[in-house]
Amino acid sequence: MTKKNADIIVVGGGLAGLAAAVSLARAGYDTLHLAPTAPPDRRTSALMMPSVEFLVSSGLIDSPESVGHKLTAIRIIDATPRLIRAPETLFDAKEAGLDAFGWNFANATLLERFQVAAPATGLATRNTAVTAYRREDGLGILTLIDGSTVAAPLIVGADGKKSLIRTEAGLTAHEHKFNESALVCDLELGRSIGGTSIEFHYPHGPFTLVPAGGTKANLVWIDEESVLRETQAGGPEALLAAFRTRSQNLFGSIKLASPSFIFPLSVLSVPEAGRDGTVLVGESAHAFPPIGAQGLNLGLRDVADLVAVLAQTDRTVADWAIHASKAYAERRASDLARTGIVVDTLFRSLLGEMLPTQALRAGGLWALKLMPSLRRQAFSIGMGERSA
């Protein structure tokens, strides 16, 4: 008979995995976190207010002011040479009755804060990788890199796009890879962008500047990977020249404040986010291009829903983990489907060269610009708000 090591084992040391492990332990579950050391995450995450409120209420951060930078507006500029162009559009948080849409955080800083938030008891963390996963006698059994095994009734897979947990559990994933990639780095601008995130839309994706405090900004530049690699290979001067051109010289001088990194882009989705005692959170369940600020926001909604489902689960029942995984999958289904459709459609519309696509996109932005009620509905979808 296999020995149970914990009630729940979370696999994956990224932000979604750590948020899940800490949240579950703080909720009173005997939790084991398997978190192999990973390279520093140099990306940033724009978290909308529902996600920020979850971080505060769950004790993962004390306050957003101590960690991030406020996002008060989103400005979209159509910089394409297309025949049909969209109008410049400004979304202001005040229109939605909000002080801010959300906050921009450095992922590395969030990771540090989540680690500090871990309770002194209830959470054990091991710096080790998982090499195999199977279920037997109501337990999920994980083989570790040293050959030993650990087991728990409920296994949480937070081990990324290439999730071993997802594969071994038989949870199907669909992935579409794009020719485009994202270049990210930190910049020092000659003029501050305040609390406004500014998106310049080009034929192969947006060039986005996100507030990072003072005159600093985080850059996410989406383009063909060959273009990004060639520009990066030209050194700092080539990069800065490209940044000035793509930002239409609106911000005075631009200086690099960090190295630049390039990440491939894809869309990944799963029909079921849980089954038979296994659940998926974060990029093991979904991955999108950095459009509409949905990546980590969606992952934190996974965590929030998992905590909520477990709070309603009777753990005196022998197969409680089976019931919990099924309830979690049902609870996440509509949110994952809706967000996937919205983000994928938006990204593909940015890349569309056909006149009907251009007209629909431009018409959509005109409608958002001219119709406050439609803008409020867009705010609600972008913020990840749900009716239930």
C-alpha cells in the first residue's frame, strides 16, 4: 500500500504553482510543493483588479502599492500601413468607476512575495523535478528525479506548457504555434507614460509600453521572430533605433534598463482542466500571447476557483479528490473557453491582412470609441469579471 505524503501535491515552481501551493496551505490543507529551481523570470504581469484583490485577500501580497505600478489607462494607436485603419482609442479606468484597471508587477518580485507569504506550517517545499506520474488506489503517485516517490489524493499540475502532469493524466491539450515571438526588456524613457499602458499596433503584433514607475516602462514587442532576432543581434544601438521608430519618437530619449529576451508565442488550451484526482492551473491549462493581459490573471482565477471548490468538498469521502477535480473542471470551463476565444480572436485580428478583417477590427475600435456601454462591456471582459 502506497503511503500518503500530503493531502495535495502541487507540481511547478512558477507563479501559478507557488500561488496555488501557498493559497492551499493557508486554507488549511496539508500541501507538498515540488518546485525545481528555474531560471529567473524576467517578464512582467499586468494584473487586473480582481486578480490584485485575490492576491491581497489570500495573503499573497500585503498591498499592490508595495510591489507594483498602477495602470490607470490603456491607449491604442494603429500604426499599421493598412488601407483601413482603426482610430486612436483611450480606455480610462475612471469611465468604469475605478481608480485603476490593475497593477503591473515584475514576475520575479511577485515570486519573492509569494515565498514570503508561505505559512510556517502546512506547506512543505522540495527543490526537485518529477519524472513520472500515475494513479493507484485513489492516490496520485509521483516519481522524483532521485527515483523516490511521493503521493497524495489530489495532484495539481502547474508545470507549464509542456506539462508532464497533464500528459501522464491523459488530459488532452491543443496548441497552435505562431511565427511571431515577443521581445521583452525594461526601458528608461525621456518622458514618463504615467499610469497609461500604450500599445502601438503593427502588422505582426503590438509594440507595448507598460508603466513601471517614474520614467521606466516595461516593453513587450511582438513581431516575426526573424525580425526580433536580427534587431537584437545588431546590439543596443539597433534595438534603441527600432524602439524609437516603433514608438513614433513620442517619449524623447530611450535607454535600455535591462537585457532583452525573446519568447516564442503560442495558444494552448485543454478541453478539461481536471479529471480523476488531477487538476491543472496556469500554463499547463492555458497559454496565450501577451494580449489583453490575460495570462497570469487567468492562472490566478484557476487558483481562486480551486480553493473555492475544495472549500465545498467533503474530504471525509474516500474519493473526495475525484469529485473535487470534476467540480473544478466544470467551474473553470466557461471562463477558459471565453477567455481563449477573446484573446485568440484579438491576436489574429491584429495579424489579419485581408480587407474584411481590417474593416471588422477598425469598426470594432470605432464602436468602442463611440459607445460607452460597449466600452464598459469590454472593460468587464478584460478585467475577467464573472457573473458567478
